[in-house]
Amino acid sequence: MEGSRFVEDPHHHRFEAQERVMALQFGAVDKRLERIEALIEGLEKRLWMTVYGVVGVILTQAVQSILEFAPKGG
């Protein structure tokens, strides 16, 4: 005599609960990754602004020294 196909498997509920917990955990990890990515983008922008600022200072000093040693017309 076989069991009814309508009788619920007790392992089925545990499996569904594990799936829900895993979905919540993956959702939390996904939100953390999004925050980390946003922080990295902000840091990257600041880094490039610093690089451009340093390059600007170096170029300004180079132009000033060229103008300083350029022959003066007279």
C-alpha cells in the first residue's frame, strides 16, 4: 500500500524555510555590495580629483619656470 501523494513531506517545509533564509541572506549581501560599490565610486572620484590637482600644480610650476627663464624681449 503506497502513501497518498497529497500527504506533505516533513522535509519539504524545512527545505522551503532554508530557501527563504538563503534568499534573505543573499539580499543582505547584495545590499552590502551595493553600498561598498557606492563607497568605492566616491573614493575613485576623489582619487582622480587629487591626481588632476597634482598634475595641475606640476604643469603650473613647469610653465612658470619656462616663463622665468625665457629670453626677455627688449
